[in-house]
Amino acid sequence: MKFKITIGVCAVILGAVLFLISPFFGADEIIIVGNINVSQTEIEDRLDLVIGDNILLFNTAAARARIMENLYIDSVAFTRELPGRITVTVRERRLVAYIEHSPGSFLFIDENGRVLEVRSSFAEPLPVVTGLSFNSFQLGEILDVPNRAAFNIIAQYASALQRQGLAEAVTHIDVSDIFNTRIIFPNLIFEVGDDAHNAYEKMRIIAAVLSELPATPSYRGIFDLRVIDSEYILSIIT
């Protein structure tokens, strides 16, 4: 009697296993969401899952590791909807600025100061950051700098520059003085202080100032915007 029960239990287990690995759970729809700059094709290639593959046997940990080899990917999550749909949700890191590491070599950094790649040139109009002090860097790691708060300032002003359509006009964001970030244009320097709480308001003011000036001014100057409710002072420096 016990032998028959054992055989029956084994048969049930075997049947369940065969059912779980059967084509019934084969992928019939693979959905990728959240990607903006990383292509669908690249994610699909790194996913290593095609229509027909069993989604229950799919190794999500290995797939996540492969996808996140691309440093622009911050996180990857998988959702299985039986019998055959799997959704891949990715979150990308946001490139915010470049750091000239050496002549002809630029570090591409995200809002946390993580180095995403190194190139000799760049095409996307984002500010070049000067004044950050560091001895070395490693791809995929956050730059080790004395003032980590500078990264938040850089990210906020880079975003504000894009919103005001000034990303192509700005030349540098200078954070060498941790108490006074400077937004540098070809003819004007705007001193904006030591925080980013009013970055969008200050950038709106900067856009208004630039719109009122001649396209090719014959002077160079510094605008003091450290306190935005005070009178803005332009100091002519040439």
C-alpha cells in the first residue's frame, strides 16, 4: 500500500515538473519598458530570451547581470505573467555633464558623479565641469571627491540649462569654490552660490539677462546671483 502511494506521489511530482517545463509556459510576448537611450535591440541581445523559451526556467539573475554590464543601466526588474508573458523594466542613469580629465579626454558622469564612459569628444550639448578634485577614477564607480554635494549642484544646473535651452550656449560649470558655483558663458560668468535649491529660478534669470544682451558683446563680466532677491550686479572685467 505504501509503495503504491509513493509511486502515486512520484507520478504527480513528475507530471507537475513536466508541465512546468512544457511549451505551455513558453514565452509568447517579451515586453521591454523604461529604456530611453539604451536600444531595445541591445537589451534583447543581453536578455538572451526568445519567443518559445520557458519563462519559468529563465534565469533572471544572469540576465540582469548581463544587461547591467551597460553602465547606463541603473536597475532591471522582471515580471512574469503566466503562461507566457514577461516584462523587463529598466531604469537608466542620466548623463548630466562631462569632466575634462586630460586634454582630449572627457569623463561622462551621471547625477551621482558615477563615471559612465570615457571619450575623446562628445555630441550631446551638456556642460563641461571644472574644479572637481580627484586623483583617479574607475568606470562604473562614483568619483571620489572632497565635496560630494557638488554633484547635486551640477545635476540641478545641467537640468535647468536644458530646460531654458541654454545647454549649447554654456561653456563650463565651475565648482572649484564649494561656496560659490559659477555658470560660465563665453562673455559672462554667473555666480550662483553654494546650493541648487533655486537652480531653475536662477537659470530663468540668466536666460532673461542673456536675451537682453547683444549677441556679440564687446565686454566680459560677472553677474552676482548668489542671492536672487537682491539687486543683480554686473561687474565688467574687461
